[in-house]
Amino acid sequence: MEKLRIAIQKSGRLSEKSLALLEECDISFNQGKRLLLAQSSDFPVEVLFLRDDDIPQYVADGVADIGIVGENEVLERNRNVDLVKRLGFAKCRISLAIPQDEEYPGPQYFNGKRIATSYPVILQNYLNEQGVNAEIEQISGSVEIAPSIGLAQAIFDIVSSGGTLVSNRLKEVEIVTHSEAVIVGTPGLSAAKQKILNDLLFRIETVQRSKGNKYILLNAPNDKLEKIIELLPGIKSPTVMPLYQEGWSSLHSVVNEKEFWAVADRLKANGAEGILAIPIEKMIN
């Protein structure tokens, strides 16, 4: 039976989130601690565990059919892969940073400067666009300490919260690009593998659609139904069922988690009682 081979990072936060996503899609693996290729017993996929910077090459070469990887690695490696789907997690930006006490007049600041980075391709493309002539010092880790040890006058690196920059007395001055976890694919997948990929994407979208939503149930007096229904549009409209107690109904709907407390206050003000909010595991349109 044909299987879809997925490449994911073998360790780190992106690996954990990728595996968690597959688990939420009800895909399980016989993963041992040192296993580099894991098989699924309940879905026609297998997972190949790789270094994140190797994933674009393995997908481009067809060794893996798809890969879950940071968009930053896709841009840096510049391999022939298809961007299949943005996943919305592991978000960050790739930015230029300089010492906190330096004045920053604009990109021309970097003319004649040495910039330390693990992303020389993305950086060089940006410098070319800006007409800046700078020296790129490629290093593989601990980029943020380069200015303090005299290796470079600036850095170009991934930024999430910015805390690492502050602790190294650096400030972010230019956001060059944004990144998040993406699915990339080998161009020209066979029809059989494309069908498996489509099924996988359907599961992923079903899981993602449920994120941030709550299933809400409440009791309401019938003379307030119209007003309460205005507050609970749901996917199409709320489900309304009569209660045994005359003059009352039960409403079932979906509400965004960020809006729940504001909606709950308005519901109570309009006579709703017994409000329950339940997490949604899957949601299919």
C-alpha cells in the first residue's frame, strides 16, 4: 500500500508541535527514542525525522513527499518545493539587530558593517534590495553574542519575543521577513500520494477550525429568544430545542473563545441561564 512520507524536525519545539498536530488528527506512530523512520498503523503515512535545515532538500529530492518546517528554512535553502499550507504556529520574524546604544538612521547603517547570521541567503537578498554593501559572517549558533565579543557589529536572526535581544543589549531595527511552520511538498506527487495528502489536509483543517472555539449551551426564556439568537449566530444559526418547562428553550451554538466572556455577560443580561462552554475537538464545515 502506498504511503505518504512526511519529514519533520527530529527534536525541538517545532518537532513537538508537528507531532502534536498529527496526534490531534488521530494519526499515531510507533516512535522509539532513536527511531528515524516511524510508521503509522491507522493512516497511510510514515514520518522521517531530520534536521530542520535538511528538510527542504529531502522534499525537493523526493526522499520525503512533504515536510513540516519553518518557512525561514524554506527561504534560506531555496529548493524546488511547493508551499502546500501555512500552519499558523511557530510564528517568528527574522530581523536585523544592533547594539542598544547605537543610533539607527535606516538600512544604510549597515554599509561597511559585519553582520553575523545563520541565514546568509535571506540576508544577502535583503541587502541587495536595499543597495547595502555589508560583510556577512555566517555562524551556526549563538548569533546574539557576536557584537559583544567583537565578531560583528550587527546580527540577523530569528526573533520571537525579543527577550534574547534585550538580555544581550541589542535592539531590533529591521524586520526583514516573517516565518511560521509550513507544509512543503515535492512537485508532481503521484495521484495516489496526492489523495493521501488531501485527506491529511482535510484532517488538519478540521482540527485547526476547532481551535479557539467553544461549543456553548444555554437555557433561555422564549420571549427573549430573538435577542439571544442575535448574540449567537453560530456557524449558520443556533440550534433551538424546547425544554420540558413551558416557555423555555435550550440553545446550542459555537462562540469564539476570545469573545466568550463578553458574549456570556450579554446573554445573562438577556435572561439566559445555565450557560455551559465545552471545548471543541474537531469541527467540519
